[in-house]
Amino acid sequence: MRLLRGLLGALLWIVASLLGLVAVVLCITVILLPIGIPLLGLARRLLGRSVRLMLPAEVAHPVKEMGKKGRDAPKAGRKKAKQAKKNIKGAAEKGRKLTRKQRRKLG
């Protein structure tokens, strides 16, 4: 599947490059300028699509791939938050004990 996507992307890249070249030639001739500008935009979009076809899915669509892989992320985040809360609570208790000891020594 990946090889097929790569080949399709390469073929689309060649077609988009040729279409862009034709569009530039049409833009040079002032009479055909209204046809050349939309063709240039189409060539640009085709080049972008061809590059996305050649890239891996994680790079081409990072938000979609993160949505697939990150479904368990909220649960893991809640666990980490609870653990951090425990750590902070423990540190606060240790700090209180230390200040009580120091007050007793001074007083």
C-alpha cells in the first residue's frame, strides 16, 4: 500500500509539474492570462497533494494520527495528575514537620 501511494504521488508530482509549466507559459502570454492563473493554482494544489501522498501518514496528517493514537491520553493524564497531587501533599506535610521541629529548637 505504501509503495502504491508513493508511485501515485510521484506520478501526480510529474503531472502537476507539467501543468505548472503550461500555466506559466499561458501566464506569459497576456491574452491567455485568465486561463493561466487558475491552472497555476490547480498545479500548486496538485503538488501539495502529491507530497502528502509520498509522506508517511503521521507526517501528512498529524492531527488525525494523534486522534487515533491519543484516545487513552486523558486517562494517563488523570493518573499523572493524581500522582503529582500526592507528591505535593507529601512534600507539604514534610515541610510542616520540619518547621515544627525548628520552632521547638528555637523556642
